[in-house]
Amino acid sequence: MSSHPWKDIVMRVLFVSSMNKSHVYLMAPLAWAMRTAGHDVRFASQPDLAADVASIGFLPVPIGPSMDSLAEQMAEAEPQEDPFAPATAPGVGAKPRQGEYSGVDPVGLMDHLVSEFYQMLTPDSAIDDLVDYARQWRPDLVIWHTLAFAGPVAAKVSGAAHARMPWGVDTHAQVRSEWRRLRTERGNEAVADPLEQWLGPILERHGEEFDESVALGQWTVDPAPSWVFHPAGAGLHYVPFRQVPFHGPATVPSWVEEPRTRRRVCVTLGFSHREAQRPEAASDNLLEAVADLDVEVVATLDAKQLGSLSRLPDNVRAVEFVPLTALLPSCSAVVHHGGPGTFATAVEHGVPQLIVPGTYWHIKWWGPIGQANGLEDRGAGVYVADADQLTPALLRDQLVRVLDDPSFGRNAARLRTEAIGTPSINEVVPMLEKLTREHRG
């Protein structure tokens, strides 16, 4: 008898992404692991991302409105100040810790996230489109981005097993765990569930009921390293795996691998926030910080991001894009916004990181702060400052510190070794098959 229960069975696996192509790329390696294991894979996302999905070899399933309209809505709805962000601890240079986020007002924060954020990212039309597709295609397993709530609804309606995938720190589970704790303390009837109020009627329309798996998945596939913040007391079944950075179709310029006479530093803000026109650290601050250092700087910034500069420093090479999987192995440090792809690529290649989280919506709490805290705790990087608090002098001092102190490189190399010991994506496929068999309706 085969020890592999699904050896001769082809599953239908539906991935459901959210927001932008960087999140498609985050899920793509796991999707390819399922495909190369012999399973049939489809990829649902906004219509604008269909070409990006097709370009990496998957059949796209367009759902909901265009990403352009979503970006406009998010820009219009962004609060002037985050009403639930904790105040920074007192003291010069004090920086927030990820664990502080949900402690201010978990009930108010959950209400705010659902009404102002989640419903915007997953409009009812996207849920209806995905339910219709799932009923017709009948997936065995749905793997949904933690903000793509069309995924669990479609899974329940179609009888599929379903798993949630965070893109960085599991902030949704952090808030939900604190919310449930307070709800229990106050009495369930005293605290309404905004997720159930939103998704319950939709499920009832299709003959299903809301349960906690709609909020948190039947299990969670987890690409975050163990030393990055994970919510305590959430009671979740995590299936950890080593994240494989993926950047989509690209070529590598010849200069990347040419001999160098100076240490190389990468400065990048990723491309997801660039495409969505979200505020990040000012390019003039980033490049002024490195202008007088004896280093070669590669800045992956486009013309708009460089528009405020009167002159590019002599030691800076500006390029719109270069695959970080090719560039970072040659770098002594990387300065970035805390994006999950950049973070994972730096961990994979043992490169010390300096993180400058952006200030758009709550995004810094969904990865950058938790990742920066973890790097500092392990001595492999620095949380420099939030983008609106950054100065060239502060970044310069921290970069010099990282470059001149060899312990940062040693500790980053140790994190790389630890990551290699985490189960690979291919190694977790049999577990996902097993869990699908146990949970499928």
C-alpha cells in the first residue's frame, strides 16, 4: 500500500490572491509546487492581474472590479491618522513593537479593519464571481491570501478544504485573537462580530453558515520565519515552509556580476507601492544618506521616485528594476521598506537589512515592523525609522554601523542557515494533500 495517500489522485487547487502582483508572486512558488506534484492549479485575482498570472504559467480566474478602481478607493478612504496605532514608547529612538498593535482597542480595530479595509479589498462582486466559478470548477483545495475573503466563502459553498496564507506577519490573526479574548471576557452577545455581519448573510444566501474558519482558515500555510512575530494564543494550525522569493519574468543586466572594487548596497522600495502610488521614504533622503560613503549603491527607483532629486550622487546607479535574487548576493546590505519579497530574498542570501516602513494605511503593521523587530532581536538588521521620521543623517549612521560591524553579516548568515533547515515548499505538499483529504466537504 502506498504511503502517499494522494499519489494517484489529481486535486484541483484554487489560489486566491489580493491587492497587487507582488502578492501573486508571493503565492506563485507554492502554486508551482502543487502543479509540479501533478495537481491542477488555477489562480483567481482582480482582472488587471490576469496577464501577470498568465505570464508565470497559470490559468487566471478574473474576479471582481479592476485594481485601478481599488487603488483609487483605498487612496480616498485612507484615514489622516491611524486611530488604532499605539503611541511609540517614550525615549529617544524608541520604535514600536508588533505586539503593541492589537492591544490598543481590539474590538474597535476589528470593526475598522472589516468595514474600512477588508470589504474594500474583497467587494461583494468578487465574492459572487468566485462562488460562481468554484461551483462550476469544484476545487478540492482553496488557498487564499489572508485578505481575500472571497476564498473561504467560495470554499465553503463548493465543499472545498481551504487554507489561509499571510503575506508577512500574521496581523489578522493577531487582531482576531485579541478580539476573541475580549469578546469572551465581555460576553459573546455584548460584542458583535463584524466579519460575521458582513459574510454571514452572503453565506446564508448560498445555504452555508459562518464559522471561525471563514476568518482564519481551516489551517494556515506560513512562509514567515519562526523568529518573526506570531500571535500567541491564536490556537492556529500553522504549516510552516521556507519562502522562495519570486520576481516574475525578468533579465539580469551584465553589470550585476561584474567585479567590484567597493562594497555594494541595494536601496529599494519594491514595486507594489510604486505602482499603487503609495507614500514611502523620500528618495532624496535615501540617496543623500549614501552620497558620501565609499560604497557602490544600486537604487531600484523609477523616474517618478527620483523626480525630486536635482542630481544623482556619483556612487549611485539608478535602475527601475533588477531581480533581487541576482543582485542581493553581491550586496553587503539592503535598505528597503519591509516588503515581503525583499525581506525573504535578503534572508535567503544572508544579507543584513535596514528597514524603513512606509506609512500608508496600516501596512507597516502587516510585515515591516514585525520583520524589523525580529531582525534587530537576532542582530541581523536595523529598524531605522518609519518613513515620515527618516533623516539622511539617521540612515547614514545606521548604514555605516551595519557595514562596519561584522556581527550583522554573521548573524544574517546564521538566519540563512536556519531558513535552509525549514521545510521546503515541495516537502509540505504531502501535508497539504493530507489536510485536504481530512477537511474537504
